[in-house]
Amino acid sequence: MTAKKHTDISDAEEARIQKLIASDPDSPELTDAQIASAKPFAEAFPEIAQKMRKNVGGRPKSASPKVPVSIRLDQDVVAKFKATGPGWQSRINEVLRKSAVQ
């Protein structure tokens, strides 16, 4: 990833930006008193914050989670399984499971 170059803006451009900010009726600048009385979101809206914590999304936890491993296989074996389409790693797992049971 390449970093974006930072370019300084002129004083006139800064003044123009600040004027636009000050003129925005939907987002007035906060007063010192408002800033001092600000609360964390979870304190101001505990019910919503609790729901957000519970609803993090993602997949449900598996009863038997998989273990990540690194294994070296022959190229032709991997190519053969990949050629069968998505789910090829699961199919390798099935073959290994059958072999381990014997």
C-alpha cells in the first residue's frame, strides 16, 4: 500500500473551509459546556450499546472447530482437488478422515 502525499493548504483555503464548517446548520460547533457534559455512547445509550455488543455478527461458534495447519502436498494432488471446484479443502479433509478411521 502506498502512502498518500500530504500537501499543505494555503491560509486562504483553510479560512474558506472553516467558514463552510461554521455555516453548516446541521452540524453547529459544540460549546465548551457541551463538550464537558459529553458521555461515552455506552453510558448515554446503554440499551442500544448492549444490543450492539450482542449482535457482533459472524458465524456461530462450531462445536468442533477446525485447526489451521500447514501441510506440503504434491502439486498434482492439489491440482486434482482444486479442479473439482470450491470446497476442495473440505474434500481433502474427508479423504484424510476416511484414511484415519481405517
